[in-house]
Amino acid sequence: MEKIKIFYKPSVEQYINNLILLLYEQEYFGFLEDAIEYKNRIIDYIEQNISTFPAKPTPFLLRKLGSQYIFYKANQRTTWFIFFEENDNIFLVTHITNNFSEIIKYF
């Protein structure tokens, strides 16, 4: 199996790191450690599945976010959409959002 490399745009890294505090401050999690673990599960999913999960082409109106996407169902209420570019087993995660975002109406 060919080795893959995964990179994240700085804006994606910032979003994911800010997500920890947001989830904790809005009391989605009672402990900061739980919010960190939730974030880690998202990252683990990306790292383990971006090269194997069947990616879908991004809808035309959202192509500026990335040409392909995969999704991660974190729980019954929340699905994460991970947008990326890929070239020769090098992946660049360009955007991440969830089903509560306004842009999801374009799916």
C-alpha cells in the first residue's frame, strides 16, 4: 500500500482547534477533555479514511471548498463534511463543516 500524506489548510487547523472551546463553552461537553476527544475522533477519522472512503465530487456551487468530500457521522445529530484536494496520494484538507452549517443546503 502506498504511503499517503495528509495536510490541512491553516484555516482548517484553526477551525478544529477553536471547535474544542466552542463545544465546551456552549456546554455540548461538560469536560474540556471530552471536547478534545471529540476533536481527536474527527481527526482520526480523516487520517484513517480519506484515502479509502469513497469520496464524492463536491456540488458545483461549493467547489471553492474543495473538489471532493467525505463525511463522518459523529452521532445521530451531527455529520461532518470534510472537503479536500488529492494528487498522487497527497491530500489537502481544505474545509470542514457540519450539517448545521448554512452551506449544507447546497447538497
